[in-house]
Amino acid sequence: MNEEEMSQTAAGVETFAAVSTEESTSAAISTEESTSAAISTEEQGMAQAAVVKPIPKYDDVKCPLKMNRNQLKYLLIIAMLIDHIAWAFVPTASGLGQVMHFIGRLTGPTMSLLLGEGYYYTRNRKKYALRLGIFALISCIPFSLFESGKVFSGNFGMIYTLFIAFMTVWMWDKLKVPKAVKVILVIVACILSVFGDWPIFAVLWALFSYIYREKPVAKWVSFSIVAAFELTFIIILPMLGAMGVQSWLSELFQFGIILVPITYIIFYGGKVGSKAPVHKWFFYVFYPAHLFILYLIKLALRA
């Protein structure tokens, strides 16, 4: 082999070595990229596995019979009518009376919860308050006639209590004073509410419904605490002989308040529904009207 052939052979060997080195480097890079991709995929899988699903809110509970706000209000009106018919014509201590009043416990507390929620979403709070105030006055005489047969019995009815509750929520939301002052004003509102139906408790339920509107657990804990006080005041104390009222057995229907969270959580979807005026005004008109009609029926039956 001459010198020129040896030189060409050496050059070929160098070229082959360079190509081999380049291929090895590319293979190493490819292996590294594959490893990195595998690690990335594994990390993503671990991250997804670590995600904790949020606790479902009340409107996340699956139910084929979900109601909007309007439908729920009409259900409450029916429950109220059943309750008031029982007060007018059915002995409280009877089995039928207990069942009817048990159903009726749904209306007052649920209306209070809806009021606290409605305050947040209403477009005109002044009109809302004015509407409640006017119909509280209109309902005063029908409620008194229904309850005692007198033109004025010292009790203004449920719409009055809802008016006090609405003003309490409004105060808590907008009044720029220390929280201690707000608490004192809430106590004053509770005192004023004793002239209405579902006094004290309806005010607190509406207030807590607004304060904890985005915290369902706290909302229902606060509701339960207030309900426990109500049941203690009406049932437990009479059982202990601390109050001179009718037999505590006739007050067992008060446990119907358990219908409130069941209905609200399972059957209420949180949607408003139709905004037709009839849905806004029906309860305000129906409340005093049905009380007055029931009073007239009682008079007719006594004649």
C-alpha cells in the first residue's frame, strides 16, 4: 500500500468514527428526551391523582325534582295553608293536627332563609323593604282576626317578622359601625320581632343565611343551633315544668323543622325561575287574603 492509499484509508476511518459518534450522541439525546417525557407524564399523573374534589354545595345534590325559587315559594304557601287550616279547624293534640302542623313548620324558617339569600340578589333593596313594610301593615288586621277574633291582638304576623329580618340583614351589610354595635342592633331587632310570627328565630335565620351564603356547612350549623334553641324553648322547658303551657306532647309537631334542610338541600336548585310579576306579588296578596277568608269561614261555622 503506497502513501496515498494509506492516507485515504485513514481519512475513511476518521469519517466513519465521526459518523458513529454523532449517531451515538443522537441516540443518547433521544433516550434522555424519552426519559424526560416519561417522568413528565408520571408527574402529571401524580398531580392529577393528588387533586381533591371540592365538597358539593347544596345545589350539587342530584335530584330529578329540583325546584327553582318560585316553585319552592308555592310549596311553602301550600304548607302554610295546611298549617293555618289546622290552627282554625283541627285540634292541635289530635293526630291529624300534629301532621298538618308538622308540615307547616316548613314555611316560616325556609322563608327566612330565602329572604337572606334574596337580599343579596335583589336589584332594589329599598323597594323590597317598602314592599315588606306595606304588606306587614296590610296583614296586621287579617292576622289578628284569624288568631284571636279581634281587630288587633298585638301580633302583626309573619310578613312583619320578615320585614324586621330584612332590615337587620341590610343593617349588617351596610352600616359602618363596629361589629359589637351591630350585635346590639341585632338584639334590638330580635326584641322588636316578638310582635310578629316566628319571632327572634326568623331574624337570626335570615341573617345567618346572608352571612354564610357561600359557606353551606356554616349556614346549616348556624340554622341548627337556632332551631335547637327554638325547640328547647317550646318543648324541652315545658317538659321540665319551667313553663305553664299546654302539654309538651301537643308540641311535638315542632320537630317538623327538620323538613327545612331536607327540602332546601335536596329539592331546591338555587335558580330564580320566571321573573313574571305574579311570582313576586302572589305571596304578599295571598297571605292576608287567606287569613281573612279562614276567619270568615270560622265565623260562618260558629253561626
